[in-house]
Amino acid sequence: MLDTTRRKAAVLIPARELGGSAYGAKIDCVFVTPWARSVAEATRALRRSGIRVHHADTIERARAMLGLTGAKVLLAEASFRDGNWQDAVALSEEFAPPVSVVVVTTVVDERFWITLIENGAYDLVPRPFSSIEFARIVENAYSHAWAVRGVHRSGTA
């Protein structure tokens, strides 16, 4: 009999086992938003988790910052100066493997969340930020990016 529990556990490795997260680890994420205040709020909310937030005020700067930092998570406002969350998803797909996109918004409704997920975003983080929940979502997005990386390397889908 095939033990599928062990197999599933091996696919999505906790971020702390990948050298990131859970208090003291190094996860980098890029936050594309025109508002420095949003970055400061995110940085404060994620401070204890060891997650570092890098600011990009445009999609082009986000592209450069993702390349520079090697970040596997892209936080994106639902809309920003030169685009929206869909542009962030498109940007994430330029990287191999794709970067996980987490949309940050004050408007939370089930239909919007489903639309995000169906169109390539990893998840949504509502404002105001809950430090524990925000860190959990970013850690899971980071783990997801590594799991996708393994799929890309092995050539399986």
C-alpha cells in the first residue's frame, strides 16, 4: 500500500527547514506598492518572524529587486502606480520557477479571493495586518515557491 502522507509531506517543506522563517530565518520578499507607509507597516508586522521586506514602488523596480534579492515572494497591492495584482502575477511568471504572489488589500471578499487564486496569485493578506497570520502566509508562499522549484527541476507537473 502506498503511503501518500509521507509523499505529500515531502512536497511542501516548511520554510524553516529551507533556511527561512519561523523566528530568525531569512526570507526575503519584495512589496510592490507606491506607499512607503505600507512597507513600514508590513516590516513592523513581520519583524519578529525574520522576514525581510524590500520596497519597490513600480512593477519595473519590483522586477529588478526580485532579481537582485532572489526573493521568492512578491507582495503586491491590489493596484499600484503602474499596474495591479494581475501585472504582479505576470511578473512572477517571468522567473523560473515562478515567484509566489501574495496580494495585500483592505477589501476582502470571497469572490475577489477566488479570482486571485484562479488567476495565479498564491494568497491574499488583509489589512490591518495580523503579525502571526501575515508571517504564516508569507512562509507558506515561500515554501510553495521552493516546492514549485523542485517540480521545475524534476520536469514533472
